[in-house]
Amino acid sequence: MFLSGFSGSPSILPLPDDEGEVVAGYILGPTIGYGGFSIVRRASSTSGGVVAVKIVRHSDLSKQGNIVRAQKRLDRETHIWASLNHEHILPLFTSMHNSYADFFVTLYCPAGSLFDILKREGQPALPQDDVGLMFRQLVRGIRYLHEDAGIVHRDLKLENVLVDESGTCKITDFGMAWKIGEVVEADEEEEEDQENADGFVDVFHGVHRAASVSYATPLAKLKLPRLTRPSGRGARHRNSTTTSMPYNLPKRVFQPGSLPYAAPELLLPPLKSEPCSPHPAQDMWALGVMLYALLSGRLPFPDSFEPRLQMKIMHGVFDMPSGVGQGTERLLQGLMDKNAVTRWTIAMVDEVAWGVGWGDEGGSIPVTDEDSTIRIPRETISLQGTNFGTKEVVVQTRRTRSETFFLSSSVFNSHVCA
């Protein structure tokens, strides 16, 4: 007993996700962010490369109640994330799994999220030129998701867009993403309905909160590409690769995401008798809320009392930011159209996204092409169980053939700033 008092204290073995441990060839560094059920660490390789590692501990998954279902969701998110490849989607470099946690190695984005940048740099809004560049990058990323990958993100918000050291926006967090047209499984539907039974979890972060990076680079130090305004008033719009028709609206839409970004149709009571199939229109409303927040420094439907906030969203009336130009005003109205049938698609937005950031000048550039009309048979459309009949919906959109941008010669040779 006497000698035992001089014995050294038992050594404590490090955990697999502790700072200094090696994961997939990278040495884990300090924690830089937190998710709903994860942490994010900065990590470095022996060659000096820096990445971010998202860590999901199995012990944290078990806190969701049904660990098997939670792991199934995580596996689905991993499958979707690994299948995506686009300059404006946060890449998944590799993943590693053991009995303790799942590790996801991705790009390190020192500027943080658009939400972080808006809080840090906004006065209260960001400069319109910067907003225009960010918005066009978001449009390209979302168009890839909707048209190429066939994915609805379902949780688009400023917190879920990270910005790398080059000033490039990267859409992240695919925990609620779903294939377009794929019916949500019954157990998933029941669980998420239960999660939302008492309203949305957090007014600003929602169920799947994006990592908030604590080591953030000021916007002024990022290598943001700059546009030089052309002297003439010629068309400046880039060619559109496709003219896509809106997808058939589902009979019932799933209720995900953060309340300030939720489309009005998501706030209607779900119909248990009809299948749940997420729709791209949900993302389009959220994109409109994001653009509004970047341009004004505030949300279009602000209210800390959630029932009143839901009523404001369903009413769909908001104050237009000043000085953004008529073109951007029309864009905001098209994105935050409370009628999901006539809400703009990502292809329609891409046709006019060039005007964001030019203020009043962006709305004064003449459109040279004639109107194009998209006709959607109404018998294919039913929203929340409401039948609209058998007539046609006519959606008007204008298109231009080309645009010319003048880039500063020193940056982004491989990027197109549209």
C-alpha cells in the first residue's frame, strides 16, 4: 500500500479522433467546426497539404435513438456525396470507417460559410459585385445537382455553402439530399415527420447544421475573380446549355431543412395517404432566400416566433431590397413565388443570373431574343393533393444568345465567371 503511492498514474490511451492522431494519412489538427452530430478538424499531410476531416462518432449517432436507421442515413449521404463531381460542390476526397467513427476527408475552406462571411463582412449586406459572383456559382452548382445528378439538396442555406481560399463557393451537407422522383421510404418519412412534429428545430441552423469554421479568412483576402464592366450595353449573358422543362410536382413534399429557408408548400400538413417525393422547387425557394440575405443582410421573413414566421412564409410577402435593380427584383419574385407550380426553375434562373450584382444597370440591358414558352400539361401536376384540372400552365421566360464578360487578366484562368 505504501509503495503504491509512488506508482505513476495509469496512461490514458488517445481516442482515434484526438488531435495528433493519423487518419487516412493525415495528422488531425484543431477542431474548426461542429455539425449536428459531428465535429470537423483541420488536418495536414507530411507534404504540407491541408484538408478538413469531418468526424461522425458512433456514440453520437446512437443519441438519435435508432442507430441502425441513423447509420443508414449516413451511408446514403456518403453515397450521394461521393457520386458528385463539380467545381461548386464540396468534394469528398476519401472516407475511412472503423468501430469508433466515420471519417470524411474533404477540402479545407478557410473563409468559412457564406453565413460566416455575411456576419463578419456584411454592412449589413455584402457588396453587390461579390453577391453576384457568389450567386452565379451557386446557380451552377444547383443546376448540376438538379439536371445532371438528379438530386434535390433539401437543406440549402447560407450555412451549407463553404468558401475556399480562392473565393469559390462549395455546396455541402447532403444529409437531407434525395434523388428527384424517388419516393421517400416509409420509415424515413415517419422519423422526419416526428422530428418536425413540434416545428423546426432551430430558426437559424435546423436539424443538419453546417460546420461553422472558427479559423476564417476575411473576404477581402480571398482571391475573388472580378468583373470589369463593359463600356457598351450589349448582351452579356452566357449561352445556356439546355432549355429544361420543370419537373412534375409531387403530390406531397417532404418537410426538411431550416424554417427561414422552407418553401410555403413544406409548411402544409402532410398527406399520409400519398407518396413523398422531394422536388427541385424546394431548393429554388431556398436559393431566393439566400440571395435576399446576401443582398440585404437580413432574412426576407424575419420573426423569432416560429408559428408567426410560418404564417409570413406561407403569405409570401416580403420587402424588396433597395438598389438591386429591376432584373434582380424579378429574379427574387420568381424564386420566392409561393406557387410552386410557377416558381422559376434553375434553368430559368441561369438565364438571367448575369444581372445580379450590377444594380440598376443589370435590369436595363435589352433582351434581344423573342419570348420562349414552356407548356406543362396540368393533368401531370398535383401539389399537396390538390388537382389543378386538365388545362395547360404557360410559363414565360426570355433568353439571350450570348454574353461577354471581361475578366481581370491575373486570376482564374480556368474559371468562367458568368
